[in-house]
Amino acid sequence: MSGIPCPFCQAPFAPGARRCAACGASLLVAPPSDSQVAVCAIHPEWMSFHACTRCGAFACSECLREGPRGELVCARCHERSPYSPLAWDQRAELGWAKAFWKTCVDVMLRPGATFGRMSPEGSVGSSLLFALLTALVGYFVTTLFYFAVLLAVPYENLASRGVEVPGPSFFQGVVVFAFFVWMVVMPLFSVGLTVAASALDHVVLRMAGAPSTFSATLRGHALSQGVYLMGLVPFCGMYVMPFWSAGVRVAAYQKLFRVGWGQAAFGALFVPVVTCCLGVGGYAAMMASLVKSP
């Protein structure tokens, strides 16, 4: 929103201001007695500058507020609902598939605006359900492709390599069974990892001074996995989405908790970076010990 023009100097002023910051004139202007100028619904002695985009009531400069998407609303509407509902929170009305798809697209393409207008609080069950669905979508296509390749491997090649398999039908049955088992285990493991990572992020955010609650941290962490929709692209999607999700998580924490970008980045990236360093360091130490061993 570019602001509302001052009636005296035309410089934009912020909603809720009583005086123009540019010229210093009072924005609480009495309407001319012989005019049809709209007046404020709360303060009829003052001229209205804009109508509320939600309820249509006229509002003076003091009664105007900026909504989550930059729209102008009156103070009453802003107090009733300062946030705009997320599509995932409206899945009962929109339908699960549409709400899930729209939320993922918003998180992928408009993370700042999406997290900036939504309520930071949400139920733990709703967050975990979203994380479960993103894991299913994120890993399904690539996993299906890998197991399809296994099914396409000629049984004779396995036999020639010394792999003892009772028969081609048995081998194919094992592959199909393993696929379904993996598609159950992997999403559940991903949800458990989301809970653990959210708990660690919550501790780091609190250390950084962010006013977060665990349910809000879990909500931001789970919703940042909306980029897992990228997993529908075989191979590259599954390997790109964790890094993309980490970047989106920084925006999620910054907008949900209204903290600086440094605090948000610290809360979102500290645990992954430390984990990566420990993993690489452990692998390097193991390889070094193997090289030195006689």
C-alpha cells in the first residue's frame, strides 16, 4: 500500500496517523457543514478518508488500519480479525486437495506475504497433518521411479550376478511390497523429524529472543515444507526441496514472530548447519582413520 494522500500537501500518511508527517497538519478534519462529504462511522465530527474494505464503513485517519495484505480496514474489523486465514486452515470449506495445493503454491512463490498475513498459532495436529502430506507428495514420484527401475531389471541379470531369488514373480512381489512399506515409513519418519527439528529450532529461537511458542514454531516449520511440492519433479525435485525449504523457513520465522532477519536465520539454520558440520566432520574423521590404518 502506498499510503493515503494528505489533503493539504498530498504526501502519503500511514493509517492511524493523527497528523501528517510531512507538513504537520492535523488529519482530523471537520467536514464542511454544507457538503455531502462522508464522515467517520465512529467519529462523525471528522471527515472520512477511506471506506473499510471489509465492512464498508467510512473511517477517519485515526480509525484506519492496514490489513495483512496492505488493504485499508477500519479499527473494529482489524481488532476482530487482524490476520487473513490460510488456505490450509480453510480446508473444510475449500476441500483438502485445493487447500493443500494452494497453500503449497503460496509458500513456494509468495513466502513473505503468506507468512506475513497468517496467524502464527495453529493446532499441532493440523501442522503434523500438513507435514505428513508434504512428505507423501515430496517423495512419492522419485521413489516410484526408483522402484519401477527395479521392476524393469531382468530377472536373468540378477541370477547371473549370483543373487538368489526364487523366481521373477517373487522378486517383483518383494519390490512392490517394499515400495508400499517405504511409502508408509518414510512420511512417518519425516513427521517425526519435523517434530524434533521444530523443538530444536524453538530452543534456538528462544535463545535468540524470539517470542515464539512451540506450536507456532512447529506451524512455521511444517508449512515451510510446502515447497516439497517440488518433489513431483523426479530426481532433482527431491534433492532441491530441503534447501528451498530452509530458505522459506527463515521467512516463516521472521514474519510469524516479527523478529529481525538475523534472528530468523539463526533460528532456522543453526541446527541444520551444525548437523551438517558434525556429519561431514565425522565422515572425514572416519575416512582419515581408515587411510591411516595398516
